[in-house]
Amino acid sequence: MADAPPPQPKPGAIPRPAGRLLRPGGLLRSGEWALLGAILAAVALATLVDSNHSYWFRPLESLRDIARNTALLGIFALGAAVVIIAGGIDLAAGSMIALSGTVCATTMLALAPEAMTAFRPVGPVVVAAGCAASLLTGFLVGTLHAWLITAVRLPPFIATLATLVGLRSLARALCENATAAFTPTKSALINVADPLFKAIRDNVWIPVAVFAVLAVVTWMLLTRTVLGRHVHALGGNEQAARLAGIRTDAVKWFAYCFGAMTAALAGLFYVANESVAAPVNQGRGHELNAIAAAVVGGCSLTGGVGTIPGTVLGAIFLRVVIDAVSKVIKTGADVYEGLIVGIVVVFAVTFAQVGQLASGGRRLLPGALGVCAIPTLATFTGAVVAMMSGRLAGAAAGIMALLLLSGLRVWESRSARAVARSAP
């Protein structure tokens, strides 16, 4: 008797990707447990290498610093993760932070100019109006992104690259025009001294609580709702999602609005943390940190893959590594922040691709390109270590990298020859 054919899905039904949306076997995936172990290893290594042993002797102070910075990064990293899972990219998060803080400050300046210029409280109503204006701005920017991508048909990279540059210039122009109109002198920054913002700055657990609540809401949205399944389906295969009846343009609108509004929310916390709206430098380059946190947490830049717990752990890992380096270097650690983020992202994506490379028969160091890449990577490694730890350590690191990479190339070549001999 022939086996019965498997049941066919109903037309328009969106299947649940196994192990991607719902994970009945546990809260975290194997890669996320590994990331959690990496966080603990980074803390332990920094505790040993740091001459002051700050994590050991001042644990609460260190925890507060990491928690504050993780919350500020994590809030808009959640939005970046949703956009990436939906198959897009948002390069304008840092400029959105600057614009959000500027809109909040200029709204309060317009409603209470005397109190703002005298550094007096402006009242909860004025503060609420400024915050609402910032979130509304985030919604409008997200709508602009969705329109450029779905109606004008611009690639997401180009659309958000344009706003990356344009929104910061708009924020600076808005700040200078508002200060010229409501204060004696034109300025590129606005001081914010209201007690409500000061309370947020002094209580680190307020942004942490907001980040935690937003993470839970986003996780439930992506794993427990039809909209969440549509976001994953859109990122996995847009054409198939459209044929299945999903309104892909509407899902993109949601994703980009969510990403812009989380950046706007983060901008409010940046204003509170720094007591100033400074569109020139506020949030500059932070969009790459958000994308890095999402990618390190397991989001695929090709779309359709990613989890909120992974993004949260990615943000924690990124901030722990940056904080650990600052503890070890002591002076001028911020110079290396961008370098650290870049290295972490490259390693995270490389490790994620190792299995695919092995199964597909591809090599990390192929042919002449691999031969040239080995001294390049070794020189880069030695230079970085030399700048951070001294010439002797840099030379040792460069030689070690050269030997390891050369050994990897030899192993790959032998493995390729063995596979070729065993092939029929």
C-alpha cells in the first residue's frame, strides 16, 4: 500500500520556520548560549588583565556603566534587528538619534523659552510634548524610508544612506534656527536641565527597564503574532511572501517605522544622559553599533533570520568588550572603539559562515588571494596589538598570526586535495 502524500498547506498560509520563531527546546539557541559564554569570558579576561581589577573591586560601578551603555545601544539595536530580519537595512539610526534629541529640545525651547534659557524646570506637559514630537518624527522618518523603498524603488542601502547624511544636517539647521529665534545667540546645541531628564540621567535603571520592556514586547511581536511571521517571511523570500498574500509594502512600512521610532526613543535617553541636544556629534556612527549588535546576535544581513534574545546578548557583548578594552588601555580607549566594533563584526560573521564554507567546499584562503591575504592580516594584527600593548607584543602577535594563517592555508590545501582524490 502506497504511503499517503503529506498534507499540503492551505493557499496563502505562512509556515512557521522551524527553530527560528518559536524554540520550544529552550529560551536560547546554541549560538546564543555560546555568546553568553563569550560575555562571561570577556569579563573574566578583563578582570585578570586590568591592573586595577575594576570588575573585582568595583563591581557595582562597572555594572552600572555597562548597563547604561547597553540599554542606550540596545533600544535602537532592537529596531535595527527588526529591519534586518525583514530583509532591509537602516543606516540612519545615528542621525535619527541626533534629530530626535534636537526636535525634543527645540520643542521645549519653543514652548518655554524663558525657562529653558534660565535652566529652570519647564514642567511635565512641555517635556511630554517634546518627547511626543520626537517619537512622531521617528514615525515620519520611518514612513519616508518605506516610501523611498517601496514606491520610488530605491535600494534600502541608498535610501537610508541619503537620510544618514540629510537628517543630521536637518537637525543642525533646526537647532541653529531655533536658538536664533528664541535665544540671544545662535548655537549648534541646546542645554536641557529639566529635573525629569536629570532623574533619568541619575537613575541608570530607568533606561535599563525601558530596554527590557521593549525587548520583551519586540520578542513577543516577532514570535507570537502573524505580523512577526510576516516579517520573517518577507526577509526570507519577498517574492514568495507576496505570492502567499502578504502585503509586503505594509510590512516594510512597519519595520522601518519601528526602527526609526526606537532610534528616536534612544535619542531622548541620549539627551537625558548628556544634558544637551548636540546634533553635530550626538549618535554619530552609532548606527553601525546597532547593526553590529544585531549581526553578532545572529541576525543575517540577507534577511529572514534573527532573534531578539540574540540581539540583546549581542548588545551586551559589544558593550562588555568595549568597556573591557577601556579598563585595560586606561587612556584614549575611545580611539579604538570603532576598530573593536569592526573586528567583532568580522569575527562574528566569519564564525557564522565557517560551517557553510566547509559544507560548500569553499576555502578561507584560496589561491593567490589567500597567499596575499596572509601577510596582510598578520601585519594588521601586529599593528593593532603594537598600538595597544607595545612593539614587542605587536611583533609577537603578527608572527603568531602569520604562522596560524599559514597553517590554516596548508590544512585547507591538503583537505581540498584529499577531497579531489576521493571523488569518483
